[in-house]
Amino acid sequence: MKLFIYSIYDSKLKAHSTPFFMVNQQIAMRAFINAKQDTSTEINKNPQDFSLWEVGCWEDSKGTLKNYVHNIL
């Protein structure tokens, strides 16, 4: 199974969060949008400072990891 790797970039900190795995881009986008709307998250307090990035993919059947960087949201 292929899992895609995502990270949230904080423009004020100038750093990416710890990466997390999702099955596809739509699920990652939904999770990020939900975090922006959740009043208990740091992302909600300053949503303009955060963006979602796809940073790679993991292929578990081959044990391979590909790195790349794509800005999603």
C-alpha cells in the first residue's frame, strides 16, 4: 500500500511539523481544513501562518521512501 507523507509548514516559525501519513491528498486536505476550523488547535488561532505540504510517499510492499515537496493548501 502506498501512503503519502504530509507536513504542516508554519511560516512564522519557518519550519515544518513532524510528518504524518495519509492514504491520499483529499484525506490530508480534509484533516488540515478541520484543524483550521477546530478552535482548540494552534492552526485555528492563526490560520494564515500555516500551509499543508506533501513531502513524499512510502511504499510498504517495496520498503521504499520517495522524498519530494509539493505545496497543497
